[in-house]
Amino acid sequence: MSRRLYELAHCRAGDKGDTSILSLIAYRAEDYPLLVERVTVDAVARHLRGIVAGEIRRYEMPKLGALQFVCERALNGGVTTSLALDAHGKSLSYALLEMTI
């Protein structure tokens, strides 16, 4: 059964320079193992292809039921240099939640 991430979790975004940090937080503790299994670095890289140009690292935070993705070269140069409409990359959290697992 396929599901969109927004059915299982919510997401927060932060930024530092040209790096976007996406925190994916399960609504229910019992869904966290599924997120760990299916929301891999490779899956996120495929889903955000064309947006994130650099390395993606994943950190697991089981006590919070969260996964954090650090996405390098994701903000078109960074907030102070980007001409993008969403220079802070807040919409990347919504883009991640559209991923199907």
C-alpha cells in the first residue's frame, strides 16, 4: 500500500547558507520504523532531484520519532545570494511530504 509522507508525518525546514535542513517527524510512534526503512537518503535524493544539487545526509532521532535530512547545495547559493522565490527553502518541507512510500 502506497502512502504519501504527509499522511504519516509533518516536516519542518531550516537553512544555513546553501544548506537546507528538513526534519521529518512521525505523527505516531508506531509509524517511525516505516519512515526509517523507506525514507532513505537515496529515496529523498530521487524525490528532490533537480532541487538538491549536493550531498544529502540523514540523522535518526528515535526518541523524537524524527529523521533529519541535511541537504547541501539546495538553496541556489543561499538566502543572501539567491534570486529564488523561496530563498529559505521552506517549500522543500512540503515537497518532501509529497513523496510516496
